[in-house]
Amino acid sequence: MEQAYGAGKAGGTFDPITFFQQPQAILRIVSWIFSIVIFGCIANEGYVNRPDEVEEHCIFNRNQNACNYAVGMGALAFLCCAAFMALDVYFPQISSVKDRKKAVLADIGISAFWSFVWFVGFCFLANQWQVAKPEDNPLKAGGDAARAAITFAFFSIFTWGVLALLALERLKKVSFEEEYDKLFTPHTPPPFV
């Protein structure tokens, strides 16, 4: 097959300018940055204490699970973005249509999963922030970081959702390639005797 989706030709050279202009690469980078912001905000300023306390508690209603969720999911989303960015770079080198299809199906499933995870995270963090007591944080430390984590969790719902939709479009093209290969396999005529 002459044309492979996502590249000029399967096995061709990697062009970083063309790659980073694709919507999928841009959204992966944006999702990657959002995960860093969420993880960084909570890890850096997500734990506060009252002036009379030594032990720090989570800024989200002193609920340790909220901070653990944000830090854990932010770190995992960061790694997942990096892994799928590497897969996107490697994708044009995959010559087997079946392997391409598996990669795209994994992308759809994982992107949809992360969209759901960030929806749950947004709802959980927003709820815990809403019911947090002002007396637990009288100096109002870390409020901007908590709001940033909530905001970027909300935006991550859409970036991962659009990544899932883009992967779905990619699946349609890969499925077309698979059908094309089945219909138009190179036919070698029998030897002339």
C-alpha cells in the first residue's frame, strides 16, 4: 500500500514539524501539560495546616483521598500521554494493518477512560473544595493551586474526549485500509506453460 494514515509512507522518515502540527499531537501535548499542572499544584501546595497544628492535611476538606486521587491520576496521565506520544511517533512505521488497528483501539479505549477519570476527578475535587471549611485553612494558603487543579481537571475531560474522537476517526481509516487490503490483494497469475 502506497499511503499509510498519519505519514507519507509506511517506513518513511520522521518529520517533526508535520508531526507536531497534527491535532492529535497538539492535544496530547496539551493533555500532558494539564496533567503536570494538576499533579504539580496538589503536590506543591495541596497540603496545609492550621497555625496550631504541625501535621499537614489535604486542602480539599482535609480529605486525603482527594489529594491522592489528583496526584496519582495526574502522574499516571502524564506517563500515559508520554507513552501514546511515543506510539504516535512510531505509528507510521507500523506496516501491519492489524497492528495499527490494535494500537488505535488501545488509543480509543485509554483516551475514553482518561476522559471519564478526569470527569470523576473534577466532580470529586470540586465537591470537596465546596464543602471545605474556612477554619481548616485560615491563612487561605494553596487556594489558587486547588482551583487550578479543579479547572485543569475539567479541561482534561475535553482534551481526552477529543483525543478519543480523533482516534475513532483514525480507526475508520485503518479499517478502510484493512478492507482495501482484503479486496485488492496482489494477485500473481499462474506461471505460463
